[in-house]
Amino acid sequence: MGEQMAYNANSIAVLEGLEAVRKRPGMYIGSVSTRGLNHLIYEIVDNSVDEHLAGYCSNIQVILEEDGTATIRDNGRGIPTGINNKTGIPAVEMVFTMLHAGGKFGTGGYKISGGLHGVGASVVNALSVWLEVKVQSDGKVYQQMYERGKAVAPLEVIGKCRKGDTGTSVTFLPDGEIFDKTYFKAESIKSRLHETAYLNPGLSITFENRRPGEEETVLFHEEEGLKAYVRDLNKGKPAVGEIVYFKKKIDDIEVEAAFQYVDEFQETIMGFCNNICTMEGGTHITGFKTKFTSVMNQYARELGILKEKDKNFTGADVRNGMTAVLSVKHKDPRFEGQTKTKLDNPDAGKAVSEVLGEELTLYYDRNLEELKKVIACAEKSAKIRKAEERARTNLISKSKFSIDTNGKLANCESRVPEECEVFIVEGDSAGGSAKTARNRRTQAILPIRGKILNVEKASMDKVLANAEIKTMIHTFGCGFSEGYGNDFDISKLKYHKIVIMTDADVDGAHIATLLLTFFYRFMPDLIHQGHVYLATPPLYKAIPKRGKEEYLYDDRALENYRKTHKSNFTLQRFKGLGEMDAEQLWETTLNPETRILKQVEIEDGRLASEVTSMLMGSEVPPRREFIHTHAKDADLDL
């Protein structure tokens, strides 16, 4: 295990109090949707994983209980229960009641850690109706209860255990006053736990769902680690060559990676730092891509595949068909944003570049046939790219700030992106009403005609030739990214809210899904950075004989209205946005004071990609099975 670090009551440092968490939960867990709710479990699991990284924990158990609570247990050392010298209270109480109290600061108990810099346990406690922690250490079982972040009784010894038995168990009930929903999403949790098992080959994670009708127990243990991860990501795809794997430490930064090529025109690179998925990439991913491109071009020239007059392969060319997982361990990681989606340490990029350069040369010098397969993928990509260059050039050579190509955009007066919104509206009639109803200063209206192209099934030239897609790319102003490089620049986005506004019927839902598929594949940062929303037009308007008229947004709202309004009322059913006059559309769907907008979020990038491919791809049986299985729990969070 190398150098041992003390882990006791005085390993716990305190930086500040806990008051702000309940007021601004989004700052600490990202959102109060299902994504944020599941994040509570991940925070406690990440603390257990840190014990594993320190060399003490080999088993983690996650249980979804019948009563809506979640329990996370581990066999680590157990959170210290002794009295902390500075505060005079037990260390475990500090961890659960004080923000930034944990063993991850200064000379605490951890060299490498994930979690939200040690704030996880206290944040979970603050956002729970109640939380119970049990610690096994020194032959005793300790327990303490909390309510909404505050201890309701002192830490007490409730029993004995065998001297060698150690660990921590946390059970909590999420607070319905904070979260939109308090029902944990099992599929996303399982995916995240499986991912954690891939990243930690010596760790076993058991997931148990005890909720009625969902009962199951799953063990996640992946001895082959990242190699198994890449193999599973490529399941069902024709492989091109073997899985390449390496692991090396440089300047206290551990770099581990596995990659393999498949015979498909796509690129999948997943990055992690200290087990945290860096969905938006960062310095480690940049270092990987830059060095890989450089090494492959050097080999292509040495082998005579690229002649002196030939241009280098682009980065996208050499990664055509690549599936890669890159994991770095860093003792002082810096991330952009509170929820850690982009790594910001320059030394991480340098370390990845150095390790990758050495390992690629070592591997491909000994495996020339494997190298030729990779360069063949790059050649194939370059040929397709050149053949379709005209479609791409025709699109991006025009001003990215030009008005839309079909002349239908009703732009807003403001040029301040932070206050501007663009509503993508289905149909000319609804578009006309929306143009009349909107706030012209800050709200732009972009009508589209019917169902846009399904980008999951279309080739790049067809995508770029599609009128509606060209219109959106020009309107947003930030370009797009896919396949042939990256022209996407989020800083040039002209509208900080992009709102999909379709009818509340099956066709409207299909159009919204096609639009979301386009954004996810070609402009994923729009979703990752919270710029994409779904408008929620009402289904009904209740008009009572006496009293105030009321808009009802779904059948459940209508049912509740009927229960609470005994007097007679007439019901107006809106079949589409086009049936509303401008005043109604403003009141219900456009007015920031009264409208309901649903922000589109992605909780799990791998799961979202798999589900998108399956729902929008050409294979019908898996799509039918998925819809039958998940129709009852449809949700915006992936």
C-alpha cells in the first residue's frame, strides 16, 4: 500500500457552515430533478470509493428500500467517531453537519478522492428529511440520527461487533420540499455503479432494489477493468483489431486507458478523473486526442501511406471508429463548474500526452498489422470527409450570424444572449400566434415544418442538406460538432434558452424527440450546459360558471380540478398550439411569470447514447421492448 496516512478524528478539517445548501441545492448537486436526486446516492457511494482508493474498502452495497429511502454500506475503516480537537464534537457529526468537513483537505486521510471535495455527506444530510449513520469500528457500533441536516441526538454506542469488522452505513430519506420527485431512478443508478466497478477492478458493488414490482439484486465486479468497459461499449459492433490497454504513473499522476476500433463511423471517448466522469472532457482528453493524432500521422508518413504532398489526417480521421476510456488519478484535481464535468489541470494533459506517446510507440512498433488497421480507418474517414466536404463547406462558409435560410425566423431585438430565448415552434399557424404573443425584445420565434430529419439514421451530407437543420445551425450561431472535427463554439450561442414548443400529442412528442436527437448528436453542449428546454402547453382550459378560469396541463391536473371544484364548469380542449389565440399562448406558454419550462438534462452520458441509438436507430425489436418496459416511468432525465 506504500505510505500510510493517519485517519482519525483530527483528520477532519472544517471550512464553512451548512446553511446555504437547502437554499441553493442546485449549486451542490446540479439540479433538484431526478438527476439531482440520484446524485445524493452517488455522493455517499463516492465517499466509499475513496476508502477503496485508499486501500481499505472492497465491498459497497446500495439498497433502494420499500419506504423510499436509500442505504449505502461499505466495509471501509468507518468514519472516525472520536472527538475532534478544534470543534469538540465527534468527527462523524462534523462530516454530516458541516459543509467542507471531511478527510480530503490538507493532511487528511486521503491522497486521491472524488466526491464534491468532501462536501457530499453534509449535502445529502441537508437535503434529506432524515438521515441515519452507523459506524463499525473498535469492536463497537455507533449510531447518530439527523433531521434536515441537524443532529437530533448525540452519537451513541448501540451495540458491539467483532474487532475486525469495520465500515459505514448511511440511510436517508430525500426531502420532497427540495426535490421535484423523490423516487430514485434504478436504471441510472445501476449504470453509474457498473461504471464505478469498471474503474475499480478490485471493488465489488451490490445493488439491491426492494421496491414492490422492481425487486432485483445485481453484483457489479469487473476484474478486467477498463478493458471490460471498452469491450462492453463495443458489444454488437464489428471490431477492428484488439483492445489496447496501458497504465502508468508520471509525476504522481496515474494514467490508465483502453481503446479499440470498430467498423462504424463514430467516436466514443469517455474520460474520468478520480472516478468522476468528466462529461465535457478537459485537459486529459485534449492531451489524449492531440498526442494520438500526432503519433498516427508520424506513423502514416514513416510507412509511406501519407506522401510529402499529402495533408495530415485530422484528429477526427484518426479517431474514426475509436472507442476509448481514459482514467486519471490526480491528488489535487480542479474542475470547471460545481458538478465536475470538465477537468482543468494542465499537468493532467501533459501526463496523458507523455504516457500515451510512450505506450503507443511501444505497442505499435511491436504490432504493425494492428497499426495498419487503425491507419486504414483514418484513410476511410478522410475519403468520406473529402467526398462530403462540399456539403459541409456550403453550410459553414455562410455567416454563422446570418438570419435563417428559409426567412421564417422572427428575431428578438436584444443582442444579449443571456436574456434571449428562441422558441422552435411546430407549424405556421402556431408560429404566427407565437410571433404575435411573444415579448419582441427577448423572445425569437423559429417555425419549423413538420418532422425534421432523423439524424440517427442519416449520413452527414443528408443532415447538412436538410433545410430545417441548416436553419437551426444558422439561427443558434454556434456551429455544430460531429465526425469531421469541431466547429462548435458555445460562446457564440445567441440564445441562452432554446425552447422546443410542440403540440401536446404523439406527433408533437415525436418532433420534440427528433429535435433532441439532433441536439444530442450535433450540439451536445447545449444540453450539458442547460440551454435546452421543453415548453409545456396546457391540454385544457376549465371555465367555471363562477370564479377564475384555470389552465390544466395534463390529465392528472384535470382529475384534481374535478375533485376540488364541485360546481359546474365547461372544459376547453386544446388539440394544438395553433388553436390558442395570442393572448392564451402568452399566458400559458411564453410568459416567464406563468409558464412551465422543463430543462432537458443528461445524467448518464453512456446510457443516454445507448438509449438514443436504440430509440432512433433502425433496429425495431429492442426499441419495442424498451418502450413496453419503460413507458410507465418516462422522464426527461437520462
